[in-house]
Amino acid sequence: STAFTDNASSKGYSINDFLVYPDFVTKEEKETLTSICEKKLRRSFGPKVEYFPIHPDSVIHQYRECSASHWGKQDEFMKEFINKKIYSMFPDQMEWLDPHVLDLDGDGEIKAHVDNIEYSGSVVAGLCLLSPAIMTMRHKDDSNIRFDVLLEPGTFYIQRDTIRYSFTHEIRLSNTTWKGNEVDRSRRISLLFRDKKI
Ligand code: AKG
């Protein structure tokens, strides 16, 4: 896929457990979803946009994050959208934690980490909005084994199984070149879906 650059598969690692769906939502859906996420963030954090500052111990810098069991006036629309468009990509019996909205400022970044295995199951999926970003996945025992994924706004991605457990993921400010072209990282919102740990 054109969304990948990698050396992990040439080293024998299957990257089939990272799935990328560019243009997963339409332009109109992107705008609607962004505005619903903005409203949700406003209800959680107030009208003033302030990001959690750089903290040496934290994985994510310059961000705000909230979980969403309700979407206010847009609750019905969002629950239907999530059921029909997102959860339908997975087996019926899968159970889900509340989705999260992650708002990463233009100078925000996510350092390499594996999502807490005590907290959620084998899937970490994200719908990307506002700004493109490059996500780097590295094998947790050998950071030279890596692949990068271009996440354009409107992309839906799934990390599951081997990739979710054995690879870290990160979005760094230093990584801005994609196949020779500059990627214009600015503020980015992602809608994150994780299954319950069974
Ligand atoms: C996480 O929540 O673990 C992330 O790294 C967020 C990934 C994303 O924003 O797509």
C-alpha cells in the first residue's frame, strides 16, 4: 500500500496487523466529525483551548484527551456512525470501551509506546482528522525494525494483534518527510477505538 514505507516486512515481520483505509470518510463527514469532536472537547475542557504542556515523563505532549460515552445533541448521529462505519469493521462479538477524542496541538507529539495491555484488548483503531501525520511503528525489542504509515485526514487505521502488542507507535515532530515530500503537520484530532480486554 502507498500509505506504508517499511523495513519490518523485509526482516520477516508481518505488517498485516496494521491496516490503513485512506479516505474512509467523505469530506462532509470529516467536517461533521471534527465539529462534533470540537464540541465534545469544549464541554470537557471549557471554551479556552489549552493543552497539557510538555512533561518529561509523559508519552504525549501538548494534547487534550477525553473519553466519550455521550456526544450531547449529536449522540444519536455519532452512535449510529460509530456502529455502522467503525464497529462493523470488526467481529460482532467484540466489546468496546468508550471512544476517546485526542486533540494534539501543532507542536504536540506522541513518543513511542505500546498501549497499556491491562486497559484494553487486541485492537487500537483511529480515525484521523484535521492534519496529516506520520506514525512510526517499531519492534519493541529492536527499534531499528520499523515501518511508517502516512495518516491523512479521513484515514481510518487499525493496529491489531502482533502490531498492537509487539510494536510501539509514535508521532514525532522530527518525522515530517514522506517519500521526499514535506508533510505539513498541524493540529490533529483523532477518534480512538479500543476493545475491552477479555
Ligand atoms: C494512543 O492513544 O495510544 C495514541 O498513540 C494515539 C494515536 C493517534 O492519535 O492516532
